[in-house]
Amino acid sequence: MPSASTLTLTQTVLACLFTTLAISLITKVCTAPMGFSEQSRASKKAAEEERIAQFCGITGAPVAHAKHYLDKYKRVDIAVDAYYNEGPSAAMLSARGRDGAPSTSKLASLFDKYKEPDGDTISVDGTIKLCEDLGVDPEDVVMLAVAYELKSPRMAEWTRTGWIEGWKNVRADSIATMKTALFRLRDKLGSDAPYFQKVYAYTFDFARAEGQRSLALETAQGFWALLVPHGLQGGALAHIPSRGDEGDENMQGEEEGWMAEYTDWWFEFLNEKGSKGVSKDTWMMVRPVPSSSRCCGCSLIGHANPNLFCMTSAGSRMHFQPER
């Protein structure tokens, strides 16, 4: 028969084993749901960010508008339909009430991130870094709209005042909202004719080297090659059917206005002429415009003779016909 001491030892060992098993089970029960919960929250956040990105990508709306419509309608397709049916103004009012205006302090911090260490302007290196963070090529046409909004005095130069006021005007104060603003500006530049004209006129002084009165021909051609196709593609330079002398629509389907091949003809003309630079008068003279205006009985740009151009600026008039 086991002694009392033997029984006590056995009981002690068994108690330790049960205690160890209990602790192990409790640990598993407590930690498993916590890990699952964290994974669930991370997955939910990623899904929400994806829905916001889809909404912004389709509509070009800012993140605040996306959150407003997705919170209200849940599904992306329904939220997008509601956005277009209600118009962005309703979302803007709601977003302003919830999120407030863009933060000056956030914009100032971002400016400090990109500015020169020994100055108070953003220059080439900061511009390159900014474009990397925005995921946009520095030579993308949308950067001309950004420069216009931020009142950049020249290429790859941004002032603190222009930076803060410009981004506030387009309701952006973070890299995420700036990316969304790029969608809107790109669309506006391509589709809004008056806005296109403003950016086009601004581009001459923006692109001109400091101290120079004209643009180098190669520089001017580069910016024409950026702006004109974008305006044609988006509709800012959309063609309209030409009309006869009595205002009747041309039944032959002819169109007026700037067409893609005109840009090539214009470049050929300048190269054949041996031009070294482009003055501001010339830059504004060849400004592609919607074709409803007329000068000497022909379209402002695009003559009845498809190879003959008529352009006007401040009362002056020029015709040219490139050799083909």
C-alpha cells in the first residue's frame, strides 16, 4: 500500500500537469481570436482603401467625396451612380462639414519635405521626388495644370505661397488627395476649353528660360506636342461641323478647327523657315481654339484650303502654306 508521502507527491505532480494544460488552453483561446481580429481589421481596411481607389479612379473625385458616398451606399457601382446623379456639389458640402478645409500645416510640412535645404523654394530635386511620390512623370501634361494652379514661376520651381494656396484651391493637403487632384486636373485640362486656354497661355512664361524673351524652337515644339494632343483627345479642342456662308451646316461632313496633322504641318513650316525661337506673340498667334471664330472669311485656324492656315493675334494676321 503506497505511503502517505508517495500519494502526496503523486497528487502534486498531477496538479502541476493539470495547471500547465489549463494555462496552455487559456493562452490558445485568448490569443487565437486576437490574431484573427487583427487580420480581419487589416483585410477590411485594405478592402476599404481599394473601394475608395476604384471610386476615385472612375469619378476623379477627392477621397472625402468617395468616403461620403461609399459610407452611404456601400457598393462602388451604386455609389458612383449616386455621385453622378446628385452631382459633386452635395458631396463637397458634406465633406467640408465632416473633414473641413485642407490643412495649411500639412501643406507646409510637405513643402518643407521637398524644398531645398538652404532655401525656401522647391527646385529640380524636390520636383523629381514629388513626382515620384505622386506616381507621375515630370513631363506628363498634367504637371502643366499643376504648375498653373500653384503659380509656379518657371519649370521645376515652386514657391511656398503658391504651393499652399494652389493645393488648397484644388482641395488637397496630402499625397493621397494630391493624386486624386491630378485625375481632376488632367480631365479638366483635356475637356474644358476655357481652362485649356488659360493653361496654354500660362505655359509660355512658365517654359521660358529666365532672362529670355522667347522660347527656343525645340522647347516650344515640345510643349505644343504635349498640350495639343491632350486637348484634341479630351474635347477641349473638339471639332465642330463647318458651316456655309449662310450659317448652314456643311452637309459634306467637313470640320473646322485644329486637327492632329496641323501640328505636324506647323512644325514643318517653322523648320523650313529656319526659326530659332518662338516669341510670345507667335505662341499666342498659333493658339489652337474652338473653331467657331472667324477672321478674314475663313476659320481662325483651318482655312477652306486645308493646307492654308490663317492665324490672328492682336489684330495682326498671317497665312502660310507648308510645302507637302
